[in-house]
Amino acid sequence: MDSGETRPSKKLVCISCLVLLCLVAAAVIHAVLSGPASVSMSEDEISELRAKYPLYEMDPPLIEMNKPKLEDLVKRADAFVLAEVVESSQDYTVNLIESSDTPEGKLYEKWKDRGMQNTASFMQCKVRIIENITGESSGKVEDIPGEIIIVMNAQHRGYAPEPEPGMRIVTPVAKGTGGHEGKYFYSKYGFYYVTDDDHVLSAYVEDDDHKYSGKTLKYLKKNLKKMSAEK
């Protein structure tokens, strides 16, 4: 009688041990796969990476800018994208004033002999879109192609990131018009480098309310989506 009662207890113990081992194994696998990217970087680690991923604290001296808040950028941009830089290209030039019949055109005709400029140069590079981060959550129907050219006024050179081929970045983009048709503007504000282990470092001085440098790419994406969904 005793032996008949103990057999089910032994089976129950064995099954419980097996379940426990499976849970432990699953926890270990999850830690191995997600551990490095789930922990924030230390200040020392961030400082070491700044040589490769520089922070731009100043704006060009001849351009007056109001620092936008991240949530405002999310609202204004056509999208925040995760992209990989494919190649850098030479600057291109556009005419600022297309017609001499406009008030601006008449002013240019009057002052061009005294050095007034009618052109501006823009930095540009081609990127491959990995993900339109805010596309679905924002409700915007902007269709971002698989590869796009992102551009910025060349006056910002030295004061804003010029991403290199192979880099992964997160940046706001806005579709260009006129001489920028087919291209997208980007900004140092809202711009993040993505490290090899899927952490992010900002290219700009972040707001106190939105500090993501050293956090994971996953964490940044979650917050961008949350901001874009807010009306």
C-alpha cells in the first residue's frame, strides 16, 4: 500500500523539477540574448564613445535658432526613421530666388553687384530606411521610400552630424520641395547615433524631460511612438 502511494508523489516531484529547469533555462537564454542591450550605459562608456559619435552643443554663429523640444519635433516631422547610411555625396547648390519678378527677386537684382548671394549649398547623404518608427503611431500616411537622400544646409557643417557610411541613425525627416524635390531634410535636434550593441547617443544636448543617451534603441523607439500617438 505504501509503495503504491509514493509513486505518484515521485512523479510529481520529477515533473515539478523539470518545469523549474525549463523556466531557469528560458531565463538564462533571455538574459544572454537581451542582456547587453537592456542595460543603460555608464557615463564613462558614453564619454569613450563620443570620439566616434560626437555631441554638437553649439549652433552656427550666423544662424539664429530656437532649440525645439523633442515632442514638438515628433509632431512636425514627416517621420522619425531608423536608417543605415549608404554613402555620402558632394554638396549640391540651389537657387534661393527663382524669379526676378518677386519682391525678393527685385531686391536681389538691386543688390547682387554688391555681393548679395542667390545660392545656398547643402550637405547630403543616402540612407537605407530600416524602419519608419513613428509612421503607424502618428497616423501620418507619408510613404518613405526604401532609400532616401537626407540633406542639411552646409552652413551647419561642423555644428551638426555628418553621418558616415555604415552608421545606423535615428533622425527626424521632412520632405523637401522645389530645388530639394525628392530629398528629405534632417536635423541635429532629434538625431541619435545607434551603437553596435543597440544603444543610442544623441548628437544634441537633450532636454531634461527627454534624456535617452545611453539607453537602448528599443527604449527610444518606444518613447518616440508614444509621443507621436499623443494628440
